[in-house]
Amino acid sequence: MSLNEEVELLRNIPLFAKLEASKLKLLAFTSERLTFQPGQSLFRQGDMGDAAYIIVSGEADVIVDTPKGPLKVAGVKKNDFVGEIAILCDVPRTATITAQSELTTLRISKDLFFRLISEFPQMAVEIMRVLAQRLEKTTSDLRDTNARLRQLQGG
Amino acid sequence: MEKSIYTFIIKYSLRQQIILTVLSFASFVPYYYYLTMPKTIVNQGISGKDITFPYNLLGQELSQTTYLLMLTAAFLGLVIVQQCFKYSINVYQGISGERMLRRLRYELYAHVLRFPLPTFRKLSQGEIIPMIVAETESLGGFIAESFSTPLFQGGLFLVSLGFLFVQNWAIALAALALYPFQLYIIPKMQRKVNLLGKERVKAARRLSDRIGESIQGVQEVHAHNTARRLLSEFSQRLGDIYWTRFEIFQRKFMIKFLNNFLQQAGPFLFYSIGGYLAIRQQLDVGTIVAAVAAHKEMGAPLKELLNHYQQREDARIKYEQVIAQFDPDGMRDPRLQLAEPDKIEPLAGELQVSQLNLADEAGNALIENVSFQVPLESHVAVVGNAGSGREDLALLLARLLFPGKGKIAIGGNDIAQLPEAVTGRRIAYVGASPYIFNASIESNLFYGLRHLPLLPRQYQGEELKRHQTHLREAAASGNSTDDPAADWTDYAAAGVEDMAGLREAGIRALRIVQLHDDVYQFGLRGTINPNREPDLAEAILKARAAFRDKLARPEVSKLVEGWDRARYNRNATVAENLMFGNPVGDALVPERLAEHPYVLQVLDKVGLTDTFLKLGHQVAATTVELFADLPPDHEFFQQFSFISSEDLPLMQELLGRASKERLGELKAEDRARLMSLPFKLIPDRHRLVQFDEELMARIVQAREVFASDLPENLRHAVAFLDREKYSAVATIQDNILFGKVVYGQAQAAEMVSGLIGEVIDDLGLRNRVAMVGLNFECGIAGGRLTQAQRQKLAIARCIVKRPDLFILSDATLPLDSASQGKVFEAILEEFRSRGIVWSLQRAQLASRFDRILVMRSGRLVEQGGFDELDREGTHFRELLAQE
């Protein structure tokens, strides 16, 4: 895949959608394209985060360790951006991500990520927007869940 | 050492000084005849005065012409004789000067090796080094002529004076009249110059100390932005030297001025007073002229004497100042240091410490009245807070420090009285910051086994003669006559018979300290000479085949792209693909391949020149597009760019000039600039340009041409890749891989190294590879190793020499916690029946020891087993609680 194709791909990811083409090209050039075989993990829960990944193709499971053993909580697919929480907040990985099919990713190292954010404020704003949207979604989910819980308890 | 330079000279070079003096005076004889000869030639040979021809010389009748020729021939002969004298005097002076210099430096260095440790807290290497190297330099020259010059010039002076007395005693006295004044005033002025000279020497020393410190602390300089302050301080020190030197030469020239003036005052007196007397007819003119001439004659040697006097003062100061620094209190006894006992018995019995005291330079007690007694083979832990004296106690036990009062005895022998041959071989010590020498891991590992030359090196023929000459010369300067090229390794001490056995033992020690994996990795990245180790090369070729078989498994088959002469390797650079081999020497280094005329010729032949130009243009255009906005010092340039930030504007400008279609019309240097870019491309890593099948096929074609057309003079500049042959220039790992680890596969490198490990283990090669790793160079102060690796190596160095008593002081502190525990246990296990004294930072670790010594403020406050001490109210409990 050439650099231009990768730029197109990055443009489809909401986080990068509004970045200039030249910045996307630099991001594509400086990030590492990494392929995972089925069963290989991008990272494991509890590891310290050193990179975030953009899924270029394939699918992966998000798995959380529970007292009863590993539990699949979600799946990620093409154009998803994963692993940014751990490098943003310096907390250990909150879940394990394991490739389900052959998985192609763009690996953006922590250094690179911060450099991009600090140098291209548009990107920082974009990330804030995406995170805020996620927070809003989580909050509304929580509200729904609370409502359901109250209903269950009340009923 | 001798306190004054003259004692030193007389003690070690009296014979040379006498010979030199005799030679100097002997040279007088031909000199005298050489001076009188012109007169004889003119008067007798040419003018024929006082002589009749034919002249009868020893029964031979000589005509005037023959006689003249004979005289001139004699003149020439005298010139030669006189120059021969001069030559041999100079050479002999040179030899004796250099010998004395060599001796002095050797002595000083030997003294440094005997300094007590605390001296190095006050005296830095920046001061010591120039003293031994630079300051002694001028002494050699002075020493050579220290006796002959004053005697010779003094002799000349006395002869002239005597001559004058014979001629006319009154005039002689007159000529002498001014000298008392000269002799009084000049030494007085010289004294001030001497003081300044001392100042200058000290200032220069401080300067080099400063430079040394800046180099060692350069990290701090950058980290704290103090360069400007350093420059200012340095400037001030340079200023000090400048002003001192300025004053010195002002005064020196003033002395010269005064001296010359007094010298010329002589004729003034002769002409004025003598002239006055002559006018009054009390003196005849001839006498005045003779007096002036004699005075002048005396002037030349006097000037030489004065010069010598100044030099002597200079040399004396330098010598005395250097010597003063090299005689600190508490120097190690040279007899103990170099003595070689007939037989060194293992240490055994009780380790008995009684009333031990140690104080620092200011007299503060570091260790006070420490006494204890344990069997030597027991394991002793020393615990305590910082400043409790536990480190000093360890240093005392290792005899690196000498106690102020009290005694340490092992088996009844006071270790202070034991030769270093015993303490240095039967006791091992490793502290928290051991030193790793700038040599291979092997040299560092076996450092503690090299005490004396055991197996002399055999020399033959010319080499033997040269060796003997060198030995004689070393002996003449009182230097060591041990041969560094001999085999110094004490195999028996390590319990082995030869180097092969020792390497095994070394690897074993590295395993104990958990360094063997690192060394194995160094080995994989090392190279071997297949001619010297054909069996290893063979085994690695087997590993290559086994590795290829492993890659047949589908889950790992994509991890490595193997070399195939008929196929392009997408994970290698274009340069590597084109050359299909490793460069030998620097004729064909990959970075400059694009500039090589032969490579350009190959590209031309297969019609790739235009393609490469276009590729280059494409790479340049994309790079400029990507990086143009970034500041020039941006990290991305170093990490990712094909074009450095300095070259970027140049490239931008080039791209503006060159349209893509008309690249062929560019100037040669612009073409070269573009051509060089594609050579660094790795298709699967840099996605800058598309690599289609056709392009790759063409490069493979170029590869064939490159190999078949290779001219004779480049034959040895490249080692072509060959599936069946071991490549001496490639690393062991590359020889096994015979390909490239692919880009873009997650964990490819780890998995490949795992596979290589499997292959290596299957073939039983791990230790052999680790032995190659022993050749890894550690760098200056071990700088190419991590701190933990240095520490482990230092511990292994102690294990290899199998001491009876192993003293460790916070020795595992720099290790990460996982390996710290393993190393700790492994060392205790290795020394199960031998003695250990371990100064521990963590009291908790002491549970594994037979006896615990608890130190507090230099005193031994508690001792006993762990359970005994771990109770309410003990200092030990406090220490445990602190953790």
C-alpha cells in the first residue's frame, strides 16, 4: 500500500478526518504499519501503554480479565482507533486486544502521538471532541443503565 | 623518591654525567686546533712565512702546494672530528636525558599505583596526568646537560680569566669588577621568577583539572545549562596563566637586559678609565684592546652559564613540585605490592577483627573500635544506614583502606602485612560502582587472573633481537622488564588448564550473575573469522539450514524474507539488493554506493539510470512535501527523513529547477544528489514510492551485471551472499538468518530471535556463541554496557578468580529487582563453603546470612543471627522497620 492510500484510510477515521492532507501524510509516513496474526495480541491488560493503534483491516476482540476468567466485552474493526487512553493518561492498559483475523494496523508510538498533538492543535481539538463524544455516550449509557436498574429494583 | 633533582641525577646517571663531561672537555682539543689551523694555513701555507720549501715533514720533501693541500685536508679532517664529537655528545646527551625521563615517569606512575585511596579525593586525574606527561617533558633535556654544561662553560670562563691574569693582573681584576654585582642582583631577581614559575605550573594543572572535570560532567553541563558559566571560569583560568606568564617573561627579559648591560659596562669602563690612563701615558693602548677582547671572550660562557642557571631553576621547581604531590602519607609499601611469594596458600581459619579504627583526613572517626571474630568460610552481612561505616568496613576488610589503629587478621596473619599477591588473589571485592576497562568483555572478565607473566612469549630471529634490545633499554631506565605480550593468565587460579577451559569457566560465572544472555546476544551480533574457527562456521551453516527448516512452519513462514539470487528482497535496501553481498573494507560502503563510478556504470548498462533519477526525484519531492513545514531541529529529520534538514532547502531549490521530464539535463552534482536517494529505500518499510515487479526485476538484472562485470580491483571489496558459504563480514545472526526480518509483522524480531535461540540450542551452540560475545568491546569505562551489565561483569570477574573471601558492598544495587534476587541467591550458593562479607543496603536480605553485623555511626552495635537480632528494641529491628 502506498502512502496516498494510507492517507485516504486515515481520513476515514473520525479522529483525523479534519486534519490537513499534508499532516495526514506525515502521520502515515512516521507511523509503523504492523500486521498481527490471529491470536496475537496488540497489548495486554495491565501493560504500560507505549502506543495507540489504528485498525486498517481485520477484526479484533476487546477482552477484559474478570475473576471468572477473560471476558470479551467488545470488538474492534476497520477504522477504529484503540489504545489511546493508556498513552493519554499514563494508566495501564484497561483491556487486552487480540486479533481475531489477520489484522493490519498503523502503530502510532506514544512519542509520536504527543508530538502530533502538541504540534497540530487541530488534532488535539479533534481528539477532545471524540473523547467528549465517547464520554457523553458513556454517560447516557450509564443513565439508561441506572434507570433500568431502578426499574428492576422498583419492579 | 629523591627530594631534589640533583640527588636524582647523581643517583641514577652519575656515570653518564661523567662521560658527558669528559667528552665535552675532550672536544676542546680538536676545537683548539681547529681554531689555530686557519692561521697556519694563511701564514705558512699561503704566505710562506717562517717556513722554507721544500719542507721536510717526517722525511718527506713537500712543495708549497702539496703542503697547502695537506693543511687544508687536515683542516677538513678537524672539522669532521669536531663534528663527530658534537654528534656523539648530543646523541649521548639525548639517550641519558630520555632514560632519566623514562625513569622519572615510570617512578611517578608506580607511585600513583601505590597512593592510598583517600588521596584521589584530593588529587584529580586532571592534575596527575599533566604532571606525569607534560611537566616532566622538559626535565629530560635539562638532566642530560645538568653537569656537562656548567662544567664546560665554567671551564671556558676560568681559562679565559686565567689567560687574562697571565697577561695583566690589573686588567683581569678590572674585568672581574662588575661580576660581584651581577652575582648579587641576578639570583635575587631570579627568585621572584621562580615563585611565578611555581604559580604557572599550578595554574596549568588546575586548568587541565578543569577540562577533565568538564568532560566527565558533561551531562550535567547540558542538563543544567551551565556552559556559559564554565566558559567564563575557563576564561578566567586562562587569564591567570596569561598574566603569570606575562610577568615571568617581563622579568626574564629584564634579567637578560641587565645582564647584557653589565656585560657592556665592562668595555665602557675599559675605554673610559683605561683610555684616560692611556692619555696620561700610564697604560699602553694594546693592553686596553686585549682587556676588551678578554672580557668579551669571558662573556659568551657567562651568558651560557646564566641561561643554564635559569633552566636549572625551572627544572628544580618542576621536579620538586611534582615530587611533593607524589609522596602522600600512607603510601602502600612497594615491597608488599610487587612481592611474589613462592607459594600462595588459600586463606583459612578465623577472620579476626580487633579494635579497628579509621578516620578521615579531618580526623573524624569513620570506624570506631570495631571487633568481631567469625570463621572465614561463614557468610557475614553488614547492615546499617548511610554513614554507619559499613562501606568503610568492607573496604578495610578488602585491604583497600588501611586502618588507623587496630588489626584485621585471617588465620592469625595481619592482612596489613600480607603481600598484595595474597590479598589481591585470595580476596575479592566489588563495590557499587566498579570500573570496567576499555577492552573486551573477556579481558575484563579475566582481569583478576593476570598478575604476572607466567608463560613467556617465544621470540625468534629479528624479533628476538629487538625484544632483547627493548628489555636492555627498559632495565637501563629502571623500568619493568615484564613482557606484556607474555601469557599472564593464571589458569590454575581459575581451576582450569587452558584458554578454552577458562572461557567455559567465564561463561559459567556470567550465568551466575545473569549476564550470559546478554553476552550471547553480543555473540549473535559479533563476527568470527571462519578460517580461524572453521568448526564454528560449519556449525553456523548447519544452524542456517535448520533455521530455514523452522521457517517452513506456516505460522512463522512470513517472518523472514530469505536471500534469493533470482528474487528481489522487499525488506532490504536497494543498495543491498543491488550488491547482493556485504561490503569488505570501505570501497563500496552502502551509504556512498551511488557515487561509485562502477555502480553508475552498472545502472547505465541495464538502463536504470533514468528510472533511478525519477525515483530520486519522487523521494525528494515527497520528503520535501512532508518535512518542509517542520523546524530544522525536529526529531523527525533524524528518525525518518532521507534528507537532512540542512540539505532540505538545497533539495527544494533543486526540485524547483528540475522538471520531472527533463532530469537528464541536470548538472552532474544534482544528478548524483538525486541518484543517491533511492539506494536507501526499503520498499516494505518506506512507502514513499511504488515498487512494481518490473522495477524489481530490473534491479535483480543489475545485480547480475554488478557481479559479472566486477573489475579486478573491486573483487575483494564485496563478499557475495552464498547460501553454502559462511560470510566473515556478516554477524552470526545474519549468517543464520540469511535474509531479512520482515517489516510490519507484529513481534517479528522477538519471534525470530526466539527461533534462532531454538536452533542454537538444538545444535548446542549457545555457549560457543556466547564465547564470541566475550569479544564484545566494553567502550570507555564500560560505556557500551548498561550500568547493570557493568555491575554483573564486575561480580563475574570476582567469581572467576575463585577467592577464599568475597567482599561485596551494595554490589547488586544497580540491578533490576528481578535479577537482583536471582544473582543474590546464586552468589550465596556459589560461595557456600567460602567466606562472604556482604555490606547490604536492605536489612531484610540479611536473613540468609550466618552472622549479621549491625553498624551505627562507625560502631558495631549488635551482632548475631537474624532471629537473635530481630526482636524488640534492637537497632536491627529499626533498620528492618525502615524498609
